[in-house]
Amino acid sequence: MAVSWAGGKDSSLAYYRTMLAGYEVSYLLNFITQDAKTSMTHGLSSELLRSQAKVIGTPIIQRKTT
């Protein structure tokens, strides 16, 4: 199962609730700008989001979009 990941409190809560429901989160899913520097949602750096995923221990999939 994948959880949409924007890097903020709502994403964290969705991840937490998914785990509480007994599901295993295999991936975080995040959409980034075409230059791959920031997220489309909050404008956070894509590196920060990768760092969050590393600390959580769940791989992140980042896809470029317009």
C-alpha cells in the first residue's frame, strides 16, 4: 500500500492511521515539480521529503508533474 506524502501533519496522520488499521505501508508517494527541486503541494524541497522517508524507514516514490 502507498500513502500520499506531502511531508506535513496530514500526511503523517494518514500514514499513522493506515498502520493502526493493520496495513503495511510499502511506499510514500509524492509529486514534485518538473525541475525536481520542490514538492507540488507545499513547496518543500524534494531532498527534505527523501530525508523524511529515510527516517521513517519507508521508500518514497517521487514523480514529476506539471
